[in-house]
Amino acid sequence: MEMEERDCSFAGEYFVQRKVLDELRLDKVAQKGTWSSKPTVGERVKESLRCSVPRLRHTVLNCVPVLGWLPHYSFKENAIGDLISGCSVGIMHLPQGMAYALLASLRPVFGLYTSLYPVLVYFIFGTSRHISIGTFAVISIMVGSVTERLAPDCDFIVNGTNGTEGVNIDARDAYRVQIACSLTVLAGIFQMLLGVVRFGFVVTYLSEPLVRGYTTGSACHVCVSQLKYLFGVTPARFTGPLSFIYILVDIFRLLPETKVPELVVSLVALSVLIVVKEINAYYRKKLLLPIPIELILVVAATIITHFCGLTSRYSIDVVGEIPSGLKAPRAPDVTLFKQMIGDAFALAIVGYAINISLGKTFALKYGYKVDSNQELIALGLSNTVGSFFQCYAVTSSLSRSLVQESTGGRTQVAGVISSIIMLITILKIGSLFEDLPKAVLSTIVFVNLRGMFKQFMDVPMLWKTNKFDLLVWLVTFMSTILLNLDLGLAVSIVFSMLTFISRTQLPHYSILGHVSGTDIYLDIDTYKQAREIPGIKIFHSSTTIYYTNAELYMEALQEKSGIEIRKLLTEKKKRDSKMKRKQEREKKKAKKEAKKQKKAASHLSNGTFSLKESEMNKGKVFAGLKGQENGVSLTETSRGSKGQVNWAYQHDAVMLDSDSDTGCHGEDSITHVSHGEEEKGRACGSGTHSIILDISTTSFVDTVTVNTLKNIFRDFGEIDLDIYLAGCQACVVEQLETAGFFSESIPKSRLFVTVHDAVLHILNKLGQTDFVHPLNHPDSSRMCPATLGCNQQESDCSNSGHLPPPLLFHRSPLDLSVSTPFQWGRMHHLDMAAGYHGNTGSRCCGNRLFMISSNEIASNTSLQLSLSMLCV
């Protein structure tokens, strides 16, 4: 393989000279083969079953990451930051845990349990250093929808002492705890199984617009569920699709019954929270620690309610009994699994999606790696272990994680410190918050959802950037609002996949054109300087060709190239049938003439016709028949439609010898031309003789794709159009070989490395061996100005003159010693049936003849260029 690279005088330019590479030549030049030995399946299984000390150590460290980093923990660098961060997060856990437990329709103490046990489990098995595991609004509302559906108030109605009906709250809450624990352990099992089978990539199918639209819709559900505490009303409970609308309508119906004291408490708490949160955000760089306004508000509201007697005076709804101490572990009720499988899987996926997206954000910021599969296992273990201690499902919280990171937390030691604070709260001071108004907890939930409501700003941003992502966001949001959280997630995922499929089914198809002076081919509709090469169509698809868009690919190819294959095949069949009938009539006519001549010869006894003359006449008749059978008329001249390139000339055209006994010389000596390429132009009616399929974007092929490509080669081949493939990736070539795509009719020589290689091959086949612009060629100043194919200097040429106009095509020199139309020292005529006209010229250098023509397409393709030259 001869390849040359030269440095040009201009920076950023290069010149590479190499041969045209099809797939067969590439395999030889690049030495295709299996150079990397991959282990067999048996060897991989054997290797996985081997046990050694390093392998055991590696496996243990992967499964229990804390053993890898805790022994190397630097107290000097990390201890102070983790201590401050842990205290800050622990202070946030207290009010958020109690508030989010209400979202799950559980008593606040279970939110405190959920902020303790899962955090310790994640400390051992997690890989992220900055996220804060615990209660989260979206997960809590998903758990609450299940607990309320399976344990509604109507199932716990009891008769009072005075004949009135009431709800057995203790029995209801106890059963809801069982439901929440069963749901949590099932979700944890799903997460662990997905992690064991290395299914962490499943979250990639949840696009960012989908996750943000879903969390925004969930935030709306959270707000509606907390309105009853703000207004002090008790709406009816609704579940299933449209429950959001029903609850909202019922709350508006009950607004006249609003408890003014609870509304006042809510508005005051809401105002204080918003103001102090804004101060924290504005002075976050100057404050050593953010003001713990949530904890301050909880303490102040509890003290005021207790000492002012707001509960007895104004019937303000408070948290109620918070038992001190820890409860013994208890196994969840597995008999409930069959009623919540779908909810548990949705909970597992959403919790993991939130967790891994937040974890990877911090990992990218601080330069460490988060193992997605290990995160699944860690989150699953946190849920599974926590469910035995009456905890419900957890994930990472954005607000707490930001506090943990901003206050100097560097490792999960901060999580352990926050757990210690929660442990002290549960054991000693939890009962002090029994008089905390639920309205205050609901305002804490409202303010912490502020970040999610800011995601509404995605709508105008996506409108400007990507309409498909905007559609996914809106459909996800609306389906979450109208169909509830479980069905909404399923519909969102299905719709997101449909948008992906629709985009692959409706790719951008284009015809590529050549940019002069380069080997670059661009869309002619987008780039002004991209020009089509006459007779060659380069078809490009922006996506992979597979079964969903294979038929569209075929239709787009016909539309873009302007070739209606079915119509042309029908016309060809009619033409062939007509030709066959004509040939049959000619044969019958010839037989009749032969019989007449034979009969006449038998009756003539004077010997007018000699035997030799009879044989000559008979030979002429059959010669004419043979010429007609081949479709070549001895008097036919080249024809073509207006504005089309006629590629009639071929080097192997049949030429009549000047010394033959026909006695024909001059222009009329060549009255039949090779019509291989000309017939292609006639067949398709557009002057196109070759089509290049750029499949560089195709990453795989299936059976439908292989059959479609075969049909393209077959159908276009029947109308004498050559099909070539370009830019095929190595893996796709292997798949084509496995599918039996290549054959005698479709050889590997039809597959080229680049589009430029395919173009050069076609032009070389037509006799145009070079395809460069002479003014842009690096050596154009040193070469013969007539052509770049001549290796002689301009001074060596016998003829000198001005440079020709810029060339689109460059024809290699014709060696007079081997070229049929020319003989040394004699003058002949060359009928080129040219498709070009305008400035033409010729130049002789030694024994080489160079022909130059400008790239102006002839308006009449029947124009013939007759070049007469005498070379001495």
C-alpha cells in the first residue's frame, strides 16, 4: 500500500496520497484478522469459579466498599468537615422525617426510624460520598398512595359508645405500617436482584426530561396532599386515576369550613421559612453553617402550642404520641406481596433513578466513581434491612445532600453522625415534639419542594432547544397528574420509548454533494458549495437502518434520487417484451427471405449467383440479426435527454480498423459506440449511472436490513444502475458476512471505506482516474498545468499555454502506445459522445495525450466532440 503524507505551507492543511480502498483491499492493507484472543465461554466460567486470595479480596471490597476507604480515612483532612456536615444534616432529618411520614400516611415516629437505620446500611455498602439517604417527598407520596389504597378508613369503621361511627385509628395505622414495610422490602428485593444481574443501566431508559417531569408531577401530588393540614379540613380519600383532580375539587368544596387558627399557623410558618431560606441562599458563601430554620421553627412551634394551650383552645391538629426507644425487628407480611408487585417495582426504579442521578452529579464534580450496580445493591439493602425495623422506602434527598456537600462533608461518616443525632432524638427527646402542629410540618414540605417547582422553567427552555424532549416532559407531567404515580410512570416510559422509535423511523435523508478541493461530502440542501457529481447519487441516512425504518429507507432513496424503481422496471419489461416480439418477427422474415433465395437459386440454371456470393449475403443477414439481438444498431448514434450527462465513451469501445475491407474512414468510421453507461442513463431517465449508499451511521443490521439492501442491489441492477456501499463499520461488515449478504452478484468490491473512495472508483471506471482540483493540489505549481497526472515539469511539455479553467474532473493521460483510437504518427478521429461542452483543449507531452474540458454540462447530450490530433 503506497501512502504518502506531506506537510503543506498552510497550517492545518494536509495531503494524503493513497490507493482507492474497497473492503477487500482494506482487509489486505490493514491485515484484518483476530489479533486479540478472547476467552471462550468455558474459560470465562472457569475463571469466574476460581478462588484466590487477591480475587477474594477484590470481591469483598467491591461488595463492601467501606472496607476499602475507611481504613485510609484521614481524620486531619475530613473529620471536622464531616462532623459539621453530619450535625447539619441530622438537624434537617428531624423535621423532614416527621413531615414526610405524614405523606406516607404513617405516624411521624416512623419517619424518624427511616432516617436512622437505612443511613447506617448505606454507609457500609454505598459508593457515593455526598448524598444523604433517608425520607424523600416523592417516595413518601408513592408509599402513601399504596397504604391508603390497601388500608382505607372505611375498612376500620367502628361504632362509638353513643351510637356514632368512628375510625379505629390505632388499628388502621398499625396495618398501614405493615403495608409500608412489605412494600419496602419487596422494592428492596427488586433493587438487589437488578444489581446482582448487573442491570444498573436500566436507569438510562429514564431520560432527564422524563425524570424531571415525573418529579414535578409528584411534587404537585405532595402539595395537594398537604393542603388539608394547611386549611384544617378533612377531604374524602380518593385513589386511582384522576384522584388528584377529585381531591383538589373536594378541598375547594371544603374551603368554607377552613379552621382559621391552623391557617394562621401555616401562613406564619410558611412566611418565616421562605424568608430565612432566601437569606441562607443569598449569604451561603458568608455563612459557616446555614441557619437551621426548620429545627428552630419546629422547636418554637412546639413550645408555643404546648404553653399556650392551642390544642385545647383551637383544636389544632398535632403530631400526637411519639414513643421513646427502639422497637424490636419484625418480619414484613409476605402475603401482601401479590397486591403490590407493580407498585414495588415502580418504587424501586424511581428511587434508584433519583439516587444515581444525584450521586453521579457529585461524583463528576469531585472526581470519583459511583458504581451504578453497587448503588442498586446498597439501596436495596437499605430498604430491605430497614423494613425489618419498621422503616419505609428511602432514597437520596436533594436538599439534605446539598447541605451535606456545602457544609464540608467529604465521606459517608457525615451520615453516621446524622444517624447518631437521630438515635438520640428517638431515645430521649422524641416525646417532646408531641405538641408539634401538623400544619408546621406541612409548610416544611411545601418549602422543600421549591426546587422541584422550579423545574417548570424546563418548559420554555425545552421549547427552544428540543421539541421531542418537551413533549416527553409534558406527557410525563400530565400522565403523573391524571393517572397517579404508578400508571403515570408506566405511560411515561412507554411514550418516551415511542418517541425514540419515531425518531429512528423518521430520520433525515439527504443527497450528498462534493465540496470542491476536499474529500468531504455534505448535504446539498444545507451547504451551498456541496455540488452533486454528474451521474452519481450519494444517499445518506442520519440513523441506523433496521426493521422499523427499512421500508422508509427504500422509499426515501427513490424519492431523493428521482428514480421510481417500480415504474422503470415495468417500462423495462415492456421494452424487453417489445424487443422480443420484434426479434421474433425479424427471424420469421429472415427465414422467409432465405427460403425465397434458396428457391430462386434452385430454379436458376445459368449460375447468376455464385456460391461464394450466396454465403456472403447469408452471413450479412445473420450478422444483422445478431447485432439487433444485442441491442446495437450499426447506424445508431448516441442520444440523451436534455441536461443529462452521456457516458457513452469507454476505453474498450469497439473500433473499426482503418485497413479493413469496409473502406470506411473519417467520422463515419465509428458509427457504433459502447453503450454500457449510456444505457444506464437511458434506463433511469435521469443520467444517473451509479448510486452510493453512505451507511456510516448504521451500527447494526438485522434480517430486514440485509433483505432490503439485497433488494436495492437487485432492483437497481435490473435497470443497469450500479450500487455501492460506503463507510460501513467493521462490526456491520461481519454481520453482513454472517447473514450471507455478499455473493457473486454483490461482491465485497462494492463496499468502500469512505464515500470518496467509492466516487474515485466510479470515476476511474469511467476513465477519470483523478478527482482533484488542480488549483488546490499541493503540487499544482510544479506539475504540468494541463493535468496533474503528468509527472513531467511544465517546461518539458512541447506545448505551453495558459492554464485551463478550474476542473471538476481530471482525466489521466492516455498512453498513445496502448490507446486504441490513436496510432503513433497517424491521425484518427475520436468520437466521445461527450456530455460536456465549452472550453476544451489538448496538450501533448512526449507520447502522452491530455484532454481537458471545463465542467459545464452540455445542454444537448447528443453533442459529439470530435477531436483530431496528429502527434509526431
